[in-house]
Amino acid sequence: MAKRLKDLESKEILNTREAASLIKVTTQTIKNYIYSGKLKAIKTPGGHHRIRRSDLQSLGFVVEEQKEPSQLTAEELTNAYNRLLNQYIATLEALMKALDERDIIASGHSSRVADLSCAIGEELEFDETEARELRLAALLHDVGKIGISENILGKPGRLTDQEYFVVKKHPEIGEKIVGSVEFLKPIARSIRQCHERFDGKGYPDGIAGPDIDLKARIIAVADTYDFLRSDLSFRRALSVDDSIRELKKSAGTQLDPSVVKIFTEDVDRQRISYHTQH
């Protein structure tokens, strides 16, 4: 086994099984990275993927011969932790992209909401821990939809009252999902509250104003903006200017006016000027 690992460490071109073995993940995880665009791969004429060792390294995977833990410096331990964290987030992004495919909004919605939320977090000068938790919460804000029927999520027309009642359960489902994972417990509250309204008319708890978690208020603005900027089955995407006008209209009712102000006035316009198609 040790000899086989040593042989893999010296190979420059790996197949998906070898790459998975080398970095101790499943073959499907490697494929998820490839399909989500996180990992570059060469496709053979037979349709098989080949991965360069350097591309694994650029993604943050450790593919060199490993040291014993006692030999690692503090900096190496920090770097190893950050690489592991980046791999974890990349896996969540791939999973959420697959979940987004079930909804009426364009695939990649969760990642876009995460990017927009982080842009607001930067303006608020979030520290490293706050920024990481914001990205994770935004990325997973709709994870509870995994418990909602695809027939409801992908329905092109207006939802019935019963269907809307079911959809409104997804923040609570999401809270339970992330609350069962130790690493994600700090963001459970944000996920539960990201569909609350600033005026107290949201769900699931009907809380208002500053009682709503700040990260949830940020995600609500980013989520609304991406919804407005996306093509849907019943309307075309709004322009950047029209979307910003709609956000301002919702400030103080649906959305936190201070977060809307930061998003519309301080976030670099280039970061919010995109267009999505289903």
C-alpha cells in the first residue's frame, strides 16, 4: 500500500481513481470537482478524465509526501487546515449547484448569493471567522429545499397556498440539517432566519429588525438581488438598475435598509453586474 501511494506521488498524470486514492476522497468527489469547474481535467478520446498533479495542488490538495504531525510547523498546520476548509467548501458548492438544478432559478444561485453576501461582508469589515461563516450560511441558505418536492420547486406558475406552506418549511429543515454538523452549527441561526422580513412579516418565526441575525439580513438582500437578476419561466431578468430600484423599494419592509444601502452604494458595481439564464 505504501509503495502504491509512493508511486502515485511520483506520477504527473492521474486518472480519477488514482487522484481520489492519493488525496483520500471518493472518485465521485473528484468528478464533482471536475463537473463544477473547480478542478481542471483532460478528457481522453475514450471519454475518461485525466488530472494533472499540479492541478490538484493548485486547488489546495496536499499531494506531496506527508510529514508526521509532530514535524509540522504552526504555519504548515494552518495551511493544511485552510486547504481542508477550501476542499470542504468546494464540495458544498458542488452539492448546492446540483440542488439548485431542482429550482426555477438558474443553476449556481447559491454560489452567487454567497459571493454577493461576502461583498457586503467586506464592506462591513467582517473578520476572517465572520466572513467564512457568512459564505457558508449564504451557500447553504436553501439547503432545506432538499426536503421539498421537485414538482413544487420547479413549478413554473403560481404556487397554491398549500404548496407555499410546504416551501416555507425549508428554513427550518435547513437549520436541522446544518445543526447536526458540528462545523456548521454556528450558521444554523442564519439559515433559519434568512427568509424573515425586516417588518416582521416573514417566516418561520415572524421576527423583525435587529432581532434577525445580521448574516441572515445580508443573505436576504443578496438572495433577492440574484432572484431579480435571473431569467425565470414567467419573466426575463431585470437590469442592474431596475434590480437596485426594487431593492430600495423593499428597504424597511422586506429588507434591512442599512444593508440595502451598503449593497447599492458601496459594493463595486462590477461585482453585481452579471446575467443568468436557466
